[in-house]
Amino acid sequence: MRLLLAVLTMGVVASIAPVPPEGTIEEFVARELPASGAPGVAYAVITDGEITTLRGHGVVEKGSTTEVTPDTPFLTGSISKSFTALAVIQLVERGEVDLDTGIGAYVEEFTDQPAGSITVRQLLDHTSGYSTLQGNSTRTAADGADDDLAHRVAGLAADAPAHRPGERWEYSNANYLILGRAVEVVSGQSYQAYVSQHIFEPLGMTHSFVADGDTHDSMATGHTPWFGTKRPVVGSPPGPGTAPAGGVVASAGDLALYLQMMMNGKDDVVTAHDKAQMMTPAGAVSPSYGFGWFLDPTSGTVWHDGSTPGFETLATMEPEERSGVVVLVNAGSGMGFGETVGLRNGITARALGLDDDGAGSALPRQALFLGAALLPLGYLLSIVWAWRQRARIRAKSGFSGLFSLWFPLLTTSAAAWVWLVLVPRLFGAPLSTIRVFSPDFGLALIASGVGGVVWAVSRLAVAYSGRSDT
């Protein structure tokens, strides 16, 4: 799921002018990988239709001696959406799905529901009306069962889109979860089985699979940020419930085969015509997105990034040049500290001869993180101060005294709403999701929101407990 950094950059991150990249990819990785704090990275380069570079650096898990190789599978995140789009186009070519038919014709839970008239095309190009927040909100508890996806989509069917279909573009995981379920219903296969049989196997992607909730020893381990460091992801691996939006697991070498296919101009997995359609603006409302791919008209690149707990990825193509690059990192970015975007962008720029856009200024993200992390300490010191000054606090009287006692509760309650509700909404995800992707930042948000109210209540407790004693 592409989540934290992508949302924060909207109007917050200061940009820097792109510059021509300096040094080779290997020199850049040797410098930037340690700076990012990520344990490992794998990348592949396609030049003029041929795979020219396959490399792995670092280790599969912090503290491990097992090295990352081009065959090491990584969770690819939202690059998975392009696989889902490809599966849908295959069904379109076989006459089993129509792009301009409402999804209710394929997934019965949408019949007679507000979202039932949303077309397959609108789901593919993110103009369905579902919001980013709706796509990042969990409606059912996932337990790794085969029917997790069906349950999640049934929940979405009962949820009216935030906007009218076709009116605006808004990226949402909800769209591709629904499409993945449509693939299952129409094909009669699970999403995992369909993608394996109709995409992985024909392309020879032998180091790829769809996340199934099980631990696979061959995979790189994801790492999430933790106050300036990275720590391995613990808990259950992702399962079928989110697979169509972010659950494809693949190696750099396999993704190179995938990008080769997308740019070869041949009729194979799908026709050359439909490959081109997937990498073409879907319409006036979606000028920078095709079917499963972002488009940059200025540079002529087609790309998609991915972000799942502990992994960040980037796949980029120049279809006219038949060149591309994929970068896989087994770590998530911190808030301004230990980010991987500079690593991914730098490798991509050097591989394709593009200007290096870097990561923008980290100062706004660092300021937000430090503010959320340090504010609870300030509240704690204030609680200690209030206790030491309890005699003065208990002596407050009259209107001004009562106002000074009770007003902080009002302001800190408002601040708690900002930290716990508004900030997550600006990120396009509930607080529970932020805690999974960036546990340190999630903890800081909770501590800042709760800490202020605790401080205000403690002042009142000090004031009135003393009065009752007298």
C-alpha cells in the first residue's frame, strides 16, 4: 500500500531542483543504502528490451548473514495493482468482462448497492469514487483464510463511495480489492491461483507468488522504522485479503521479466494493443493514471511504487525506449529519518539516465515526527511541575482561576482530536494502519494525543483533591 510519504508530500514537503545523477549505481548504493538504514536492496535494469543488470546488496534481515540476491522475493506492495489490472484485461480479451459494465454484474454483493453501478473501467483508473481512506480502512478481521478477500469486498459493497463515480480521481486500494474479487468470481479461481497460472507461469516468474498468510523462508524480511532504527516486522505475514492491492511477492529478476513483457510490443500474455492501453491516460479525469500504472507525460515514464509494512518498492518503464528498472527495499521509511525514497529514486535515475529528483527536504517530516515524539515528554514534565506547584494551583479561585483550571482540558481535548483523528486523515489512513506501517510515529501520535488530556486532568485532580481535604 503506498501510504505515508506519498500523502505527506501533498503541500508539505519542500521540493528540490532535480540534478543529473553523479557516479555509478554501485557507488550510489554503497553510499545511500547505509544512510537509509535498510538492511538490503535488489534491483534490475532493462535496456533496449534486454535485462542488462541484476544486483542484490545487503542482507535479507537485520543481523542475518544471508545476502540479498536478484532472486530474493520481496513483497512488492502496490506494484501488485498492475498484476490485477493485467488479469482483468485478460478477462476482457476473452469476452468475460466488459470495461464499461457495472461491477454489480460480476460481484453479486454489489447488486442493488450504491456502488453497484461503478464500472470496471472506473475501478481500474481510480475514478470510482472510493477514497484513499476507505481503501486503507480495515472492515473485517483478517485471519489468513481463503475467503478473506470475499469478506473484505462484501464490506466495501455495503459502503457508499465517498464521491460520485467518474467525477474525480482518488487513489484507493478499495478499487483493486474489488477487481481482484471480480477476477475470482469470473474465472472461478482464487486470485492467487489465477495470477500464478496466467501471469507468473507464462513469464517464467519462478521466484514469485501471491501472499497467502504463510511464512516463506525464501523471502526478505520487512523492517519498519523505530525511532531512528529499523526493526524486523513481527506477526502474521499478509494474506489473501489484501493481495490484489498489495500482495504480490516477486524478485527483482522476475519483475524484470514482467517489465520486459509490458514493453516488448508483442501479443503474448495480453495483446500489444492492450498493453499500450494500460500505459495510456485512462481519460480526462485520470490524466496521469492508466490501468494499474502511473504516467508521467513530461518524462514519458510509466511507473508504480509500493509500500507495505516493512517494504518499499519502485518499478519504472520508458516504453518508447524499451528500458526500465525495478528497485526493491526490505525496509519502510521513517518520518524524515531513514527514508528509502532517495535510494529508490537514485537507482532509477542512474539506470534510465534521468535527473535525480532526490527525496525533497526532510525537514517538514522531521519536524512533525520530533514534535509528536517530544511533546509527551513536555506533558510529563508539566505534570511533575503541577504537583510541585500544587499549593498555587489549589489557591486558584474566582472566574479567572476556574478558567485557568478548566481551559487546558478544552485545548488538549481539541489537540487530541488533531493528533488522533485529523493527522491520520491527512495521511489517508486510520491510526491503526499508521501504527502498522510506522509504529514509532503511531506511538508518538497516541502519546501526544493522550498525554495532553492526562496533563489537563491531572491539574484538575491536584486542584480539587486538595480542596476536598480542607
